[in-house]
Amino acid sequence: MIVIFSGPSGVGKNTVIKELMKINSNYMLMPTFTTREPRKGEREGFPYYFVDKAKFEEMITAGEFLEYEVVHEVNYYGTSKKIVEQIAYSDMVFMKDIDVKGAMNLVRELEGKIQVMTIFLTIGKDELFRRLTMRGEKDIELRMKRYDLETSYASKYNHIIENHSLKATAKLIAHIVEKNKKQLY
């Protein structure tokens, strides 16, 4: 099972994923390839594999991605075919942070192949601005501009969750995931 998380930058997607991994050892992060620079606390493979633009474009040409997008008009992000092939027969829950356009493309690519659940995390604009400021985001204006586009996709997701409390959000998502896993068997 793959659980896709989307939502505005700064809403807490990776923080929620880390919390879910603490709660349940069967939950794993599914890393994304990107051309952006690592942020404080990020390391290779968690939550991203960091490559330069030339390498990413080589990977596109070689057909190594199920989907990829240019996000914030600057950086590439993409889902590796090889990683998805490795998890196809696992009973683990793989979680992925992905932008809204990439999520729709990935869901389309995986339809009928792997169970996919989509979760859109949201928060009000004022709280989002506060969080982006607290994490030292360099381009808050660009992130805030994208808020309306991202939230316009929310209705296409299986679940929309307001992320006001990390513990409550993680607990709710774990419950939803386990309920959906049981429906498979």
C-alpha cells in the first residue's frame, strides 16, 4: 500500500510521515528524487534523493520515473520506477510526500497495480505563513502563491485532514490506513 500525502509547502507532510513511522514499524518513507538543495535535518534518502538538474534530466531520458514535475517553477521532483517495483509485493505501508500534480499522475500510473490512498493535509493561510517563517523558508511568497492552486486539488483526494496537532493527525491517519488495509483481506 502506498499512502500519498499532498498539501501546501509547510503544512507538515514530512513531519506527519516521521511521526507515523514512530507509531508503526511497518510504515516506511518512499523517497522522491529532487534537484532542490537539502534543508536542515534532511539526509540522502530521507525524504529525498538529491541530484543535480543534469542527472535528473538523464534519468528522465532513460525512462527511470513513473512521474515527475517541476515544482515552484524551479526544481524537479520525481518518483522512481525502480523504487515502486521494489515495494509492489510488500505488506509494508509506504508513505510519499508529493505535490498535487505529481500525485494525480502517480495515482493514474499505479491504478490497478498497487493499493493507493491519498491524503491532503491542509491548514489555514495564516498558520501556514507562521510555519514557513518558523522553519526559515527562504521564498515564503512563492510558497504562499501556490497555496490556492494546491488547495484546489483537495477534493480529488480520499481524505482531507486539517493538521492542527501532530499527534492527533498522525493518530487519525494511522486509524484510516489500518482500516483501509483490513478491507483488502
